Amino acid sequence: MKIVHLTWGLGVGGAEVLLRDIAGIQAAGNETWVVVANADVDTSVRQALDPRVRLETLGRPPGSRNPWYLFRLVALLRRIKPDVIHAHQASFARLRGLVPSPLLLTVHNTRLPLSGRLDAFRSICCISEAVRHDVESRFPGLVLRVIYNGIPFAAVKPKARYGGTPFRIVQISRLAHAQKGQDLLIRALRLVLDRLGDAAASVDFIGEGESLDYLRGLAADQGVESHCRFLGGMTRQRIYEELQGYDLLVQPSRYEGFGLTVIEAIAACVPVLVADIEGPMEIIDGGRLGASFRSEDVADLARGLIGMITLSLQPEFPAQMRARTVQAAARFDVARTAQAYLDEYARLTSVADVMPAETSRSSR
């Protein structure tokens, strides 16, 4: 099969990491391309791309309205003649009628603008039930499928020791507190230190983003700047090696369609504490694979942190974490994700000549 993954940019976010991983797996038995429309390719992601994957970049300046780039994209796709085009943004709906290949869309988060006509896509796949519910609420009548994101569990170094002091907390995401809620964690840390003492806990923030200065200022205002480190961005490989050194991953997001970093922590046998919103709660299976706190409730987050510090000292805790890793791998290993998409491509290509745009009620 000849597959084209189509994206505007190839950065270090969860959607791009997933694209890179599944393209590499699919390239083992298929001619697989990644076509990046914009001049936005992270060097580390390019270097990590499987050498069997063919990468094409069109170099479009982000936001450009120059039709030349659309002409170049259409010409490239007509030259490749893919069996299926897997789009990772809804705005590629404009390709309908310009190329003969069936279009598949993956929706990677809740609250996305989803510009373009969604009925241009022969298949719309959501990365979680939370994302499916969000899309369905705004676009009733579409056929929507859920294919969970995944990670390579075998690549993550597992944690061996628990109960260290200070209790090392990590938060991994773009520094964008309006969505990711890093400000809540900083305020909760202040409450934990007031309760347990200054040596009790520390927080490392891994990621870059527009909220860096605000979060540093907040940490200073809360008097916890010496307990917070802002480590900047890291390659996925380094994160997979470093996670096992932490005692807890916290995801305090205000909204989140999924959350690959939660799965990565579980793969490392590191406990997780997440806001009780749809996407993260889906990952932890309602509490079987992790703990939760009330969304945007700083006091409840602090209680959860204190509870996890106490829980990690129990002798049965390491075995519980290893069992969770096994359970999570059965659902979220990226090999399952890649195969699920291959199955969907096969379904599309087997009916591509006769299948009308799907407009019936959504199904799982």
C-alpha cells in the first residue's frame, strides 16, 4: 500500500510524535510518505524519522495565502499516486476533488477549529472518546471512529526505586497554562510545602512555550522558585530515559483530548495524577491506572500530591505500578495504533470507487 501522511508542520507536539511513530511502523511493509506543507520541521523529529519513510517538505510560510503551494501539493500527490491520504488537520479538506485518493482525517484534540468541510473525508478518526464526543457535539451526523494514540512501551526505561526524598514531580507539556494548567501545580506545591516542609517535594517542568515568564513569576510570587525547575524542551528519547527518575507525573490540564505524556509515565512505571477531565480520565480508565483530582481545584490537587507521597512508601506500590504498565500496554502501544490505521486504510481502499461521503449517525 502507498500511504501519505499530510501535515502542516512537524514539531515536537503529541500529534507530530504520533505521526512519526506510526509512519515508521507502517513503512515496514508499505511505501510511506510524510508530506509537510509548511516550513516547520523540527530537526530532532526529522532525525528520529524512520529512514524508510520518505519525507517531502513544501516550505510554505505559515499562514501564506499564496495558491502556488496548493498547486505544488496537488502536483506532488498526483505524482506519488497514494492509495490513501492520511491528513492530520481538517483544513486539508480543500484537496477533495483535486486528488483521486480517499482522504482520512485524524482529530488530535478537543476544541479544535476544524475548518473545512468534514464530509470531504471518507473516514474521520478521533484519538479518544473525549475527542469523539467533542466533534460529535459540534458536527452531528458524521461517522466517527476512535483509534487511540499510542507510544512504544519497550522504548521507555522503567522505574526501579520508589519513596525518595524530596518527592520529585514532573510535568511535561507545552508551557501554555491556559490549557495545560501549570499554574495550578505551582500553587498546589506551595500548599504541600506548607503542610510537609520545604524538603518534601520539587517540580520539574519539561517543555517550552509562551507561559514561561508568567510561570517563573508565579513560582517567585508563591515562594517556591527554588523548588521549581524549568528545563526547556527535551527529545522524546531523553524523556523516555529520564522519566524513571521521577516519583510522579502530574497533568493538571484544564482541557485535553488525550495526553501521551500520561501514557509515557505509566510505561515508565511512574504513578500519575491527572485532572478529572474526559481525555486523561479515559487514559487512566476511571482510576484503575492512575489517580485524579477535581479540575482547577488547587486544594484538591495538593491533597492528591500529599496522598501520592504517602502511597509511594507502601511496600506493595512498585508491584502495583508494574501491573498498571502491563495493562496500559495492551491498550496504548503504538504498534496497535499503527495497525488500526492500516486496517482503516484497507477498508477505505476496498470501497474507494463506490463509497459515498458518510453522513449517517456516528458510531464507535
